[in-house]
Amino acid sequence: MDVRFLHSGSSTCRPGWWNVGWKWEPWCKLYRVRSGTGEYAVEAPAPQASPAAASALVPGRLYLIPAPRLHRHRCPSALALDWCHFTLEDPELAARAGSLAGIASWSVEELGGDRALAAVPNAAHGPAGDRLRSAALVLRLLADLPDPADDGLAPMRAKLAPAVFRLTQAFQEDIDVPSLARLVGLSPGYFQEQFRRAHGTSPHSFLLDLRLGLARRLLRDGSEPVQAIAKRCGFSSPVHFSRLFSRHVGSSPQRYRAAWRESLAGGAETPAPAAGPLRR
């Protein structure tokens, strides 16, 4: 399937849902706002890489938030969302979403009302019908977007697509730059240069953020020991995992989990503050 869903659900975000600075996000997002208000901003596509104007998140609208790029968000009051995170495996579809200068939005009514969007919170883990309906919705939204301007990078993005697919599918495994470069028939140095040019980040940072994203979810959603989470996410040792997590997320894994549980007790959707972007 051209659309691969990674996470989905329904959440109520509190004023704790914010991040200091910019945070690198490797996957696209759909947000359907049920109640409350918030604010979300994304970096413009590479190579411009300048901040886009923040978009207000308001009820009655569905938002397509493009990636991979830097994101920033906050909400001043309770914000109820249906949401999903996804990647686009087809290079042309990925280029279409990646060409967005900012966040695109549609009214719920123009998309067919509540029934048409009911599958969104089940996109990643729900019944096959919900996954297919969510994929069809994403494709419809992409079809509504204007054709991307030719930045000259589309052929290279297509060439790099097998490496990006390998990263998103197997980021928990031992992956190195030479193996990714061989996969697409490039030298390691040229591969890294072109990957950064086409996607705005290095292969290492792209891989690291996928691993840290999974680690954050496992720390939030379960009680698995940190040592086991480090292994599941592809880190060489718990010490290495804790050092990188602290550097890029802003707290140790143990403190992150504790802050998350405290935020739940207080009604927040995520602990604050979160970290800024990964070093690229």
C-alpha cells in the first residue's frame, strides 16, 4: 500500500502539549480537531528550510501536516484530536506532500462529514476496512494538492526511495550508511550528500529520530524496562540509548516516563517541555 500508518488514536491535549524550539518529525500527520484550539507550525521544504507561518488548529477541520521536516506546536487550552501518523512509500506521493510550504486543511463537511473521517483514529491498528478507508482519505487529500514545483530533486528522491523505505521499515535493525548506499547504487559519501539535499537531514539523524520516536511511545504506553526498550529500538546498549535520549529529548528515559505519568494524572496529553530538533 502506498500509505503506511505508524500510529493513530484519539487524544485530549492539555496546555502541557507544546515543545520548546523545533522538533524533527520523520512522518506526516493527519489531525482532525473535535474541540478546543491549538497552533502548529512546520519548516518550509528543503532547501529553503525557513519557518512557515503557524496554522491555527480549530474544530471542524482536518489538517495534513507534511514531513520529514521540523515541527513546532502548542495549545493554550484543552484540544481534542483524532489523529494518525503515516509515511508515503511512493516517491511521487511523498514529493507531493513534501512540496507543501505549510499545513494544508479541509473542512470536515467538504470531506463528507463525521462518517467520512471516523476511521482516522483506527488507521494504524484498527480493522482492515478502517486502514483502507484512511489510506483512501490520504490519497484524496494528496490529489487535492497543487502539483509540486520542479525543484530538480524529484529524480534523486525517487532514486533514494528504497533507502528511505528501508529506514522506515527496519529502523530497529543494524543499518549503516554503506549498506543504504549500496541499495541505491551510490557511494557512501555521495549518498549522504544527496540524502541531506533531498530530505533536509542526514541518514543518521533520520534513523535516530525514528528510533527515539518509538522509544518515547514505549516509555509512555507501557512499563517495559529501559534496557529492553533500548534493545527493541535498535540501540547498541542501554547506556548509549540513555545518553542519546537525554541529549535529544531533554531528559533521561526514566524521567521522561515519570513526567508522562505525572502529566496524565494532571490531565495533559504529553509532558512539557519537550526537546528541540535533532542536530542535523
